[in-house]
Amino acid sequence: MARLVTLFIAVLVAASLAAVACTGAAPAPTVAPPAPTKAAEPAKPSAAPTTAPAAPTKAPEATKPAAPTAASTVAFPEKGRAVNIIVPWAAGSSNDVFCRLFAPYWEKELGTTINVVSKAGGGSQTGLTELALAKPDGYTIGLDSVQTTIAAYIDPERQAAFNRNSFAPIALTFIEPTALAVTYDSPFKNAKELVEAARAKPKGVSMGDNGLMSGTHQAAQVLQMATKVQFNPVHFGSSGENTTALLGGHVQSSTLAASAIMPMIKDKKVRLIAMYDQQRLAQFPDVPTLKEQGYDAAFMLSKGLIAPAATPKEIVAVLESTMKKAHSNPEFQKKADEGAMILRWMDSAGYGKHMDEELAMLKVLIPAMKAEAAGEPTK
């Protein structure tokens, strides 16, 4: 039996030697066994998995604060990043004055700097085009004079690069009283005298406005349609130019935003002979409305802030809520009142509805204005 075992072992050894000879890998089998043990030893870091899971647990914690949902509301505005308000009219216009008055109060609520940037030109079209094409991230917004903005895109001849769908309403902030103004020493002491002079001599009485199809031009058109007389309209590029022309005697009357000429009214350089409102304003208790003087003509310019259309709703909500707090500030309200700005508040949804209603109204008024303005000299 022992001989059989010895013989079996000898056969095995011979077979293995033959295999080695064929493969040429003789030493491998001897070294191979230890290699597995070494490989297995590194695998021993099955303790590593215990440390590895620890890393994943930390990773989720790190990403949690930056979770997209929370960040979109909380992270706007970024620290140290300013918000720019494009005012599509010249510096010193009533719209510019409002934004510069409002900005410091809104800065406190928003927690960042607010820059008011005047971008005049094209009867507000230049600035509105820039706003419509701006990055919709909440850092570029604009002042919207609802009726003027609509007039810019409703007229195909103006080829506006924007329309109702180009902007997201943030909130409506104030309504501007529009007034019929003459110089303080003018022979016209009330609207009736001015209207009757124009009736006696059609196109013989000049009336300035802030620009063709501007809000003040719209107001002047409302008066013409109500009185059925023809003034000689003179269209300027801004309220500043309109006021300067009136003071210089280049026009006999002007339709102007009352807030833009407060200093001239106080200094008795300009006299308001009528307000385009349904009732007298507390700021101008002695100035009768057109309605009081027998003319069914009322027109108010509504103003608000808008953003490029694709601005995320969460960012619009932050802008709207902080605006509302600033708008409610008693100190700001007092200053606005002193500047003849009639504050109104409409949230984003209400403001959007107001835009749609004004659009329907202006679809009727603008064609009448264009027909009236055909062939009229513009300046």
C-alpha cells in the first residue's frame, strides 16, 4: 500500500513538471500562492468600507444648504450684487424721480444696492428693448409706464422688439396725475378759455407733450376727442424738453405729469389749469378737474416695475414682497405725497390684469392718435 502511495505521488510530481515545461511558468505556481494571500490582505480593508460610508454621510450634509429649491428664494439677491432699474426716459423725468426716491427704501428691504439707470430714446423704446433682452436673473428690471409701453409695441410702424409677453409684472407702484399746464402769466386761466381759443382757431393753439404716442400725448388726445377741437400738437422727446419749451414760450400749453413740474409750480412759473382725473387731488386742492369744467376727459398714467419675461417666479416674488414693504414705509409715503405722486399698489397678478385692460383700451385710442397726428409737425 505504501508503495502505491509513493508511486501516485511520483506520478503527480512528474505531471506537474511536464506542465511547467510546456508553459514556461515554472516559478509562478510557487510565487502565486503568496500573491493571493497579499491580494487578500489589501482586500482586508474591508475595514475601508466602514470608513468609506462615513464620507458619503458627510457629502449629503454639505450639499443640503445649496439645494436648488431653497437656494432660488434665499440666495437672491447675492451678497454684494446690485440690482439695476432701467428707466427708459431721461434723468429728471417724473419716472426717474420716482425711482430715485423709492430706491433707498427698497435697498433696505432687499439688502443690496439699487442703481437707477436712465436709458432715454425712442419714446421709451430704447430702454424697454434693452430690458426685454436682458438676462432674466432679477438683477435687471425696469420702470414701466403702462400706457406708454403699450403704445410702443401696439404700433406696427415702430417695429418694437418687445410686446406684452416680453415682460413679467412685478408690482404697480404709483399713478401719475396728468395736468394741463400753461405759464404763470398766460392769458389762459382755465381749461375753458384754452379750449374755446382752439375752437375759434383750429390748430391755432399749440399743446406740447412728451413725445409722439407718449402718455401725455395720449392724455392730450383724450381732451381733443372729448372737446371735439383741434389743438396744434408739438411732440418733444421728454418731459424736460416739454417743460423747457413751455417756459420758453415755444408752446402755449402743455400736457405734463404734475410731479415732474412741482418746483416750477411752487416758484409760480407754471400754472396748472386742469387735472386729468375724476376728482380733485389733495396735492392740488385748487386745481379743478376737466370734468368739473364741463369736459368728460380723464386720464392717469400708471407706473410699475417689470422684469424680463423668463425671470423665475421665485425671484419675482422676492422683488414683489420687498417692494411692498418699502412702499408701505410712512417716510417714503410722505415724500411721495410731497412730490405729487399718487401711490397705488397692485401685486404681480393684479398688475398683469391691468396691463391687459389698458391694452384693450389703447387698441381703440392709438389708431385715433395716429390719424390725428398724420401730417402734423413733430419735434
